[in-house]
Amino acid sequence: MANELIAITILWGFVFIYSIMATMDFGAGFWSMIYLNREKTKATNIANRYLSPTWEVTNTFIVALVVAVYSLFPKAAYTLGTILLIPGSLILLLLAIRSAFLVFSNIATEYKKPLTYVSGITGILIPGLLISVLPISHGAFIDYRGGHPVLSLQKLFTSPSEYAFIGFAISSTLFLSSLLLADYSKTSREMDAYKVYLRDGKILGPLSVLMAFVIMLTLKTETPWLYTRMMEELPLLLTSLGFFLIGGLALFLPSYADKNIQGMPRIAVIAVTVQYFIASYVYGKAHLPYIVYPNITIQSGFTDPNSFMAVFATYIVGFAILFPGFIYFWSLFMHDKRYLRQKSR
Amino acid sequence: MMDNLLIARSLFGMTMAFHIIFATIGVGLPLMILTAELLYQKTKDTDYVVMAKRWTKTFAVLLGVGIPSGTIAGVQLSLLWPGFMETIGRVMPLPFQIEIYAFFIEALFMSIYVYAAERIAPWMRIISLTLVALGALASAVLITNVHAFQGTPAGFRYENGKFFDINPWEAFFNPSFFVTAGHVALSAYVVGAFVVASVAAFKMMKNKHGSRVYLFHQKALVVSLVLGGIFSLLTAVNGHESAQYLHEYQPEKLAAAEGLFETQSHAPLAIGGITDRETQSVKGAIEIPWVLSFLAGNSFDTVVVGLNDFPEELWPPLFIHTLFNAMVGIGSLLILIALLGIVWKKLLKKDRFPRWFLWVLVLSGPLAVIAIECGWIFACSGRQPWVIYRVLATADSVTSATNLGVLFLAFFSVYVLLSITVVVVLRYFFRKHTELDDLQKAESRA
């Protein structure tokens, strides 16, 4: 495989991992706000139990992602930095308020409600803005003035596909996070919270698939080159849809281990993650070789070969060092019954 | 209309000035917490457990602002300075890359230390905390390495606007890496220690002499003075070396820092005063003959290059002389404060500090923060007009996008909002959870 392809695969890996973790993170923050006044179900507690130890780690992935862009594709970073000034700054501002108020809401317990509302609402807006990077990279909203790329906000915010992407991001965020929290509350044996999140998952699943279809429809008229190339992989797209159906089925069938409980959320989480994985692969493959259509490709944006080798080496060493840390972290917060089944405060 | 470059610099400068407070305390405080944990293991005095617990809480709240503001700083680099990051991405990607791993280690083990404390063995808790402190330190060192590279670029050949023979590891180990990163790391420990000293001294004034709470804060004060003293001394030694590096690698920066216009041996050291462009002198300064030459090269006949050897458009701004003086002045004062406190308490075995000295101690934390702010502004303004010394001009790396003024206001408002809320939240929390409660809880558990 050419170096450029390895590099874009690494980058895509980061994008995928971050988008899954971020949907869980921002979604959990939103649910913790929604169920704030329904103390009996413990739905808020479950969301916070997941969120408190993980948000910092999730946040690190977005920095890792940005660093990967400029160390692997510095020339693309130039164009991206220029056109993303406004949306990027908005994301940063929302992220700052969201993270800070998330921490504050756990510290200043008497003011938990207003603080949680601020972090929940700012948090759910972020995925919508983050995903806007994709339609922007399709190139149609970029003007060139005196050789410099300029993002036309007017074109962006009058485009149906931008809104399709935003709707998809928000519904997916809520869908994935409700599945994860369903699984989390089931493992924690909080059955009231489990029922709440199971129901949310059943509603949001079809909604997010619907939004995916809307994206395809808008792409067909607005970005035909991308649409045609995605449709060339129709079998894969159908496989992705198949995994969605498996995930949906897992929510309705009785549990394999205990016939009295409806749903197997663990299987649903895995199936839906595979669904998104395949779909994002098809999208990413169709997008190649362009990073920003039509001027920046993975070849023209690529870094110096020496630098690539050095960065690649640090990825391997870094991953080897961090892997045990991630396993330990996972075992303490996702697997340890003492943490999961603690008495809710 | 302010021009684009100036707004971009102001915006990024504001981000850094805001972030650096949280980042520096975020590096300094874990070492204090670790020290308290280790002192507890040694003495079995539960006061140290309470200290570690309360500092950890503070640390966690500050991270709530420090992490997102650090994220802003990292991303804003690409948004505001795309030309700079394009070059850094090609030549100097390693520090940012490795910093991510340090960042991950800090985030993973911080959560483990805070949320899994009761479920893991004490030795594992100490290891987790050590990894948090090391992760924080490594992030600071690595990010500073990029700053070092901006002053002493290495690892490439630059001809006609193009880069050749790129060697990213040579760039990583650029000449001023160790001395610059060392300065930032050591001074962060100074800030961590004196911020704690400030709070402890304030609480000692508020509480009755000899009371339980008073004695608790006195212990915290002694720990912070000892660590603060050691690290401010080391920072000074390292600072001297940093100045010698300027003499060797960025002579015009040293000349502007010292207000020296004429190249000369036996150059005098100007302390204080304001550099005046018209008369080419430092007005109102105390001049100590020969000393600058000695400081720059360890001998009085060292020739120190003056500003007049450079075209005026390449001069750094002359106000950096004042910033440099403030940094060095406060640094020296902090050494003195720590020494005085330790001598008074440990050698003379005095029972209590005079009230005026407690006030000085209360001021020491804010002064330490002012010193690092001055240091950073000095270091970055002193490199102007370059963003990478003699390779890339700041003006050539700025974004082509306009209307940055609105963004400036938006970020300014968010920083103000976060500054106010973080103080309110900390005050609220510690009013509700008093030292006395914590101390009694810890004793009943022991």
C-alpha cells in the first residue's frame, strides 16, 4: 500500500473512533439532561456514571485527530484551516463551555440543573457542527478569491445536504448513545433506566437511518460525483443496512441469558457500530483521493516521506505503550461490577 | 481598522494567556498531590491525605477549563496560522504527535486516580498519580519543544522558500529543546507550589492561631515553601542558561531583552527602566557595569551584540525589556520568600509568621502566575517578526480569512465566562466542604 493510503487509513481510523466515542459522550450528556427530573429511573445517574471518567479521554481523541491531519497531510491542513475558521471556532467555543460546565455540574451539586442544561444543550450542537466538515469537504461551498479558499457560509447554510448531515449527526448521536447506555444500565442492573434507553433506541434507530437516506438523496443532486461512487459499492451499503436490522432485532427479541428481559443491547451496540463502520468506509472510499474536492488530494496534501516514517513509528510505539492503559481503564469503568452496580447517589 | 495580523496575534495571544494559567497549575499541582501522598505513606499523618484530596478536587475542576482551552490552543494554531502549521506538520510533527500519547496517559490515569481510588491498591494509586504527573510534565515539555524549535529551528535545509533534507528527529532535538523545556517545567512547579502557599497563608490568617485548621494549612505551607524554594532556585539556574542560549542563537532577542543598542564587550546590565528607541537607551534603569557580558558568556570581555547590528525592521518590540525584568525580578523574589519562610520556621523555630509576611505569601501565588505570563509574552514577542526564526515570518503564516474581530470578541466572552464560573464553583465547593469536615472524616476513618 502506498504511504498516502496508509496515512489516510490512519486518519480515517481516528475519525471513526472519535465519532463513535463522541456520539456516546455528547449523547450521554444530553440524556443526563433530559432525565434530570425523573430521579426514580436513575437514567441520569447511569449517563453520568459513564460520562464522568470518560470525557477527558474522548476529548483527547479530537486533539489526536487534528494533530494527525497536520502531521500526515500538512498541505491539506493549510486549506482546511483556512476554510474551517468559522465552523471550527464555533465548535471550540461550544466545546469549551460544554466541558467546563460538565465538570462544574458535578462539583456544584446545588446548581446541578442549570449547569447540566448548559452542558447538555451545547453538547448536542457540537456533533452537528463537527459533521459539517464533510459537506464542506465536498467543495461546493468553497469560493476562491485571489487564490485563497474562502468558505461561503451563505451557500453552506442554504444547502439541503448540510441540514441532512446535521440531522443525521444528531439523530445518530442520540441513537448510539441510547444503545450504549441501555447496555450500560443493563450491566449495572438498573432496569428502570434500561427500559428508558431501550425505548429511546427503538425510536431513534429508524430516524437515523431515515436521515442517512435523506443524505443520499441530497448528495444525488448536490454532489453527484460522490453519490455515483458510493452507489458503486451498493452491496456494502446493503450489508450496512443488514447490520442495522440485526441491531434492531436485538432490541426486540428476548434476552438470550434471561428470557424475561427484552433486548440484547450488547449485540445491538456491536451490530450498529459495524453498520456505521461499513457505511463510513463506503463514504470514505468514494471520497478518495480528495481531501477537499477538487484541489486537495491525499497525494498533493501528503507530508515529507521522512516525517511520515517518523510519525508512523511513534504511532506504533505509542499504541504499544497505551494499549495496556486502555485495557486497564476499560476493565475499571466498563467491566468492574463494583463500579457499575454502586448505589446511586 | 486593526489589521488582520494584529487581531490574529491578539486572539491567539489571549488564548495562550488564558490557557497557560490552567496548564501551568495543571503541571505543578500533580507534583504537590504526589508529595502529599508520599508524605502520608511516610508519616501516616492523615492531614496529608486531606491535602491530597482537596488539591485533587481543585485539579479536577481546573482541568475542566484547562483541557478545553488546550484543545482550543491546539486547533486554533491551524485555524489562525495555517502557513505555520503546514511547515510544522512537514518538519516538526513529532512533539505534537508524542504529546498526544502523554495526554492520553494523563487522561486515563487521572480518571483512574479520581474515580477508582477506593477500588485499587494504594501502590496502584501512587503509580496512577505518578503517571498523571509524568503525563502532564511530558505534555508541557513536548509543546514547549515546538516553541524551542521556533527559536532555534533545525533538521532541514531551507532554500528559495522550499524545504530540503527534512530530518524530523534532528528538528525534535533542536539546540534549545532541553534548556527551554526545562525552564517551562521547572517554573510550572514553582507556580504549583506558590499557588498552594498563597491559599495556605490566606487560610492561616483567617483561622485562629494554633487551631486544627490553622495547623493543617501550616503543614501545607511548609511543603509548598520547600518545593517552591527548590524549584525557584533551579528555575533561576536554568534561566541563566536560557539567556546564554539567546546570546548564542538569537542575539537580537537578548539585545532587546537587555535594552542594548551598541555591540560591545564589558557590556552593562540594565535593570528596570523603559527602553527608548529615540535616544537608544534604557531610561531610568540601574546600570551595573560589565555584568551583562559576564552573564552572556562567563567572562567580562564577551562581546554582546547590540540591536544596531540588525536592520530596524527585524528588531523585536522593545517593551520586552520590561517583561524580561518582571519575570526575572519576580523569580528572584520568590527564591527570597521561600528562603525567608523556611529559615523562620525551621531554623529559627519561630512559632508564627508575622502578619506582613503572611500577606507577602498570599501575593506569592499571583506573582508567580504573572511571572510566567511575562515570560511567555517575552519569549513569543521577542521572536517577532518571525514565527520560525529567520525562516518564516509571522505575517506570511497568518490566515487569509478576514473579519477575525468577531471571533476575538466571542472567545473573549467565553474566557471571561469560564474565569468567573471556575472561581465561583471552587469557592462554592470548598465553602460547603470545609477542611474541618474533611479532617474529622479522615481521622475517624484512620
